[in-house]
Amino acid sequence: MKKVLFLFVLLCTLNISAQNSEIKVDLLDILVLRTLDVSYEHQLNDEASMGLSVFINFEPKSNDFRYNEDFQITPYFRQFLTDTGGFDVFGELFGTFNFAETEEDEFGDTKNYSDFALGLGAGAKHISRNGYIFEINAGIGRNLFNSSVSRQFVPRFGISVGKQF
């Protein structure tokens, strides 16, 4: 509940103005991995934007293929490299606060941990004339602090749809 309240307060404090903001949902995560990844992005100018992504994992820990992270908050900065009116290519610098639980040790015990990763990514985005968004992105970050218990790398990839307002 604290996480949801924190997310609500954070989104309410962001500067939202007409035609410069976007809300997106990662379809790949919803359909394939039973996770929710929602992003808010604000266009700073024609060449740059910044945003915040929130990730929640609903996949059971017993499944063979799942993200290790249970919850992530990922602020990011994007620099657009092309402006074609079609798919615009971007590079991304991101940081992610990630929370998870370690795998069971020989005694069946697990530990909760939190960490912060810095990473790089790239992708492409298309915005239709009506303001609908289709985006593909991929990246990887490296955890910096709890290396004794957390994973070394944190993936960031997705296929998202959304709306510009």
C-alpha cells in the first residue's frame, strides 16, 4: 500500500502540460510475463524528454521465467537522435530503484533486498497524428550497492503503447 501511495503522490507532483506528456503501458510485460510497467514521459523539447516508469511483478516466484525484481521505480532521460516523423530513434540513460527477494539458500531462507542500478538503453518511438504512441526499447543497468545479495544486472526492455496529451 505504501508503494501505491508513493506512486500516486509522485505522479501528482509531476508537471503535466498539454501535448508534452505521455502515458504508456508495456504490452510485452502484461501479456507474456504477468507484470505491469506503466510510464509517464514529459517532452522537454524536440530532442529530449524525461520520464518515470513503475514496474510491479505479479508472476509467482515458482515460475521458471520471471523478472527477479518485484518492484522498480525507474527515472530516465532520453535524447532523440532522429526526427523523421516515422520511428524516432533515441538513446536513454536511466537509474532504477529495484526491490526483490533472493533465491532460497540451502536452508530454504530468502532475504529481501533493495538496490540502485544505472544503465543505458536505446529504442524507437512512433507518435501518430492523433497522439497514439508505439514504442520499442531495450537496455541494461548494473546494480551498484548490494552486490552480495542482488543481481549484478537489471534488464529494461519492452513494447509499449500509449497516448500523448
